[in-house]
Amino acid sequence: MSGPRLRLSGIRKRFGATTALDGVDLEIRAGEIHALVGENGAGKSTLMKVLSGVHAPDAGTIELDGRPYAPRHPLDARRAGIAMVNQELALAPHLSVVENLVLGAEPHRGPFLRHRESRRIAAEALAQLGRPDIPSTRPPAA
């Protein structure tokens, strides 16, 4: 693919009288790594929340692999291969490491959670991070 994998054009987002994003443009090509850097309140988290389906933009367009992309919620984004890693180390400190790692994408069959599959996914993720020693069935350490 010659064009960007991800293209954001003219993204705007307001919260009441506060303009969080004012015409943001961003292109990312396959294999590139980018970092968003800025002061608190610059809109970094808001932009990522738009991309990951937490917030809908007030204006602008997003394309993923050359097609319109408009996630209605984080699960839509996840299904498209986009997920946000929040800066909080433990999103849900009362849940186990396994539960935090599969949060929002819990394997299930019908209405029943597949705990063994969740543990397998967590073990693979921890191994990839070089941390298979982390006890995954307890809440994360503070």
C-alpha cells in the first residue's frame, strides 16, 4: 500500500466552551512509529480517544487503509485493529492482571466467559513482554 495506513484530516473536538482539538491532521504509514508530545491540555489524550472510539469528532474525517473509519465505541476500534493503552497502569485495580489484560475483549461463548482462554491470552502477553513471572491471577501491584 503506497498511501498512509491511517489519515486524520481536520479533526475537531469541543467540550462545551473548550476546544480540545482544532483541525488536527495526521498521517501514519505502515511500519512507522510516532509519539504525541505536548503539555497537559494539548489534546493528546483527546486525539487518541477519538481514534479509539471513546469520543466522536465534531468535525473532520478519519481513514484507515484508505477507507472511511468512524468507530462508534472502543469495540468498533478494536475490531478494526486499533486499541488505546491508557497511561493509568491499572485501569481496574480491583480486577486481576488477567482481567485487566482482556478488559473489553473478554473471550466468551454465548453469555459465558472463557476463563481458561483469558489466562492463555494473558500468559502470552506477559511472555511477549518478557514478564512471565508476573502473577496474573492477582490484582496488579500498585
